Amino acid sequence: MMGMYFTIVDKVTIPSSAYLPAVGYLLLGAVAATLVNALIILPIRSEVTCSRIEAIIGAGAGFIVATYIPLGALSSHIQA
């Protein structure tokens, strides 16, 4: 989706060789977030407490994984 945005709006072409590593980073981030959530949730025994903490942690992890893009990872043209 972002590749189409950059192509249409900024006239920047992202090489197709960059998509596979990007998908790899997305999967790695999703697995890491899942493992962190599992380690935090595992010792909790109450279902009510678990669901409340799970919602808070899941929302935070989803925000971090899905929306954080380091500015230094982008090219100088896109940074500008």
C-alpha cells in the first residue's frame, strides 16, 4: 500500500527486490510481539485479568509494530 502511495504521490519507484525483505521484517515483528505478549500473559491465572491486560498489551504492540517506521530507514528524498 505504501509502495503505491510513494509511486503515485512522490513519483518514487520502490524496487521489487525490496518487497521480500520488507515482508520478512513485518513477519519478524509480528512473531516478536506475539512472543512478548505470551511471556507476559503466561503467568496470569484469572481470565478477567488476562483479558484486560491482553487488550492493553495487544493494542500497544499493534501500534508499535504497525505504525513505527524509523526515519533513518527511508531514503533522503523520502525523508525530505
